[in-house]
Amino acid sequence: MTVEDEQEMLIVTGMSGAGRSTVGNALEDLGWYVVDNLPPQMLRPLVELVERAGASLPRIAAVVDIRGRDFFSELRDIIQALRTGVNVRVVFLDATDAVLVRRFESVRRPHPLQGNGTLLDGIGAERTRLAELREASDIVVDTSDLNIHQLATLVTDTFAEAGRAGLRVTLQSFGFKYGLPTDSDLVADTRFLPNPFWIPELRHLTGEDAAVSEYVLDQPGARDFIDSYAKALEPVLAGYQRENKRHATIAIGCTGGKHRSVAMARELGERIAAMPGVVVSVKHRDLGRE
């Protein structure tokens, strides 16, 4: 079976309230066969279904949650059983405690592990139980700052057919003052460069404007950093592909996420896009902030 013909299976899991249903709906819209809230005891029959269906079910997603408590201890065995001829990835959805509390309160529903305690008690118990699974997941998505439409767009960008690249890399600029992106695999800091914010004629522009981009890239060390970092990423991204990791997020930060990180992410994206088997998308998390 070639890469183009290889079956794909996603196991979508994560924190309750982090957006599993939204992701499942978005995948279904993309043509994936989605099984939502699958009971744990049905996972092994699903493995058999995948094997028998072959090319007739090229893309399958199973959405599972904390209610399937016994499932998580068996997850590695199930993934291993699917590895032959099937590209299996685990997608973990996360959000901050404050955001999860707000979402549960808005729908007036208790947390599934809350019991007689508070919402935070339930969230804390779930976070502890899922810590190992989060660490072992292929893709971690922090939905704290995403509404349902933005999350659906992210799913489309990540999982829609686009030549079935070996590795999809998301380069994301951000501002350190707004916090580190929690779903990043690698983080780089561009605050060693002079800040265009202090240049009056550049302050109102962004790293997407030629004047800012040229100013940033012409600073001592800027192009050396791009050259060195791109070269350092070559064995990393090649290794991701060998290890069947199909998605990676590289975050590029500066103070406010408006000038230096944007310009450097765009430049680095062009370098990475030239690497074999890699498709790159560049996003700017904090570009619209004041």
C-alpha cells in the first residue's frame, strides 16, 4: 500500500469541554468517517473494521473521552495493532482551566469527574488522569483562544487533503507577553533583534509589510539565525517523518507578536517549504492584538 493509498485513523481525545464534538463535526464535513463517543469495548472491533474495509474507508476518526476510563490504559496496544497499513494519529484537545470552567458554566452541565466536588475538582482530576496521554499524543491543540468556527478552520487546514504530505508544519508567530503557545513542539525567540516598535514609521506596520520585514532581516544576526535554525530543523523534521509524526508546530516569538516574529516566521517558512516531504502553513496568533 502506497502513502497515497494508506488508510488514516485519528483518535480524537482530550479534556472535556475542549472541543471534541466540534472537531468531530469538522472532520465529518471533510469526508472522514467519524465515530463519536465510541465505547471503549468497541475500539478493538473498530480495528477489525478498518482492516476489512481497506480503501473503502480511507479516513476514520474515533472520538473518545474520559468516560471510557479503561480505554486509555489500552491506547498504545490499540495503536500498535493498527500500525500495519494504517496511519494512526492521536489528537489531544486542551484548554486552560479558566476557559473550561466558563464553557461548562455556559451550558450548565457538570464535569463528568466532578462528583460532589467543584468544576475545578473535576477538571483537575481529568487533567491528572490524561497527563501521560497528552504527552504521548501526536498533535496537541490548545483551544483556549478559539471559537467553534476558528477550531473548525484549524481542523480543515490540518486534515484536508492536500497532496498527503509526509509532514505538515505550522509556523506560528506569537507575542511572549500574551503567553507561550501550549501546543507548540518547538519554540524560538527573536527578541535578540532590535524591536521595530521603537521606530516611529514602522510602529503601526507589521512583519507582513515589506518595510518591517526588510528592517528585521537586515539586522545583524537575523539571517544567520534563519540559516542556522533552518539547517538545525532539517534532521528534526526528517526524523519526525521517519517516526510517523505527521504534524509539527514551530512557534516563533517576539515581545508583542507583531513585527519581528511575523517577519522571521515568514522567512523561515520559505526555507522549510523547500525541504522534501514537508508542507508549511504560516499563522500569526497575536497579529490583531493591540
